[in-house]
Amino acid sequence: MKHGFHMKLFSASLALLFSPALLAADPIWIDVRSADEYNSGHVSDAVNIPHTKIAEDISALSGEKDALIYVYCRSGRRSGIAKATLENLGYTQVVNVGGFDQAMKKYTGESTRETVQ
């Protein structure tokens, strides 16, 4: 009887451990503004890759073509260019969050981590 209980507990633990929700990676945040703009304030998890360098620098950040990637800039124009570039490279889950203010709202809505301003 105890053996059966432990096997069920073990099976349930494995199912939880390998559930798709737990295996999902955190989204990648990319600030496509200039280094000066990035240094003046950014989403705390964001990496700075200017939109003009996104094609050449993205592979160092993620080679996973189905990774969830959020891009933002000051107004949404440069992040739109970055999104199109990434999609042309085969990335399938790129979201143009828009400007910095929208990115901060989205990030703080999804995370309880502190942000840099």
C-alpha cells in the first residue's frame, strides 16, 4: 500500500516538475534605443541592442527562433523596425511593446521584480 502511494506521489511530482508552464522560459526584453537612452532608464531585465545592430547581435542573445521577445524603444518606431528584422530572420514570437512607458507598464504588470528608472 505504501509503495503505491509513493509511486503516485513520485509521478505527480514529475508531472509538476516537467509541466509546460514551468518549462517556459522567461521572455527576452530588448531595448532597441541608443546606449545613452538605455542608460537613462530601462526595464530591469532588458538588454540593449540598438535597432541598427539587432540582426547581427541577436544570435548572441538567443538562437531559439520561438523564444518570446519583447522589443521597445522611445515611441515604437525603432522597435517596429527591430520586430520586422527579427521576423525576417525567422523569429516567430516578437512583440513590439511600443515606447518605454508602455514597456514599463507591461513589464511591471508581468513581474514583481524591481525596475530601473
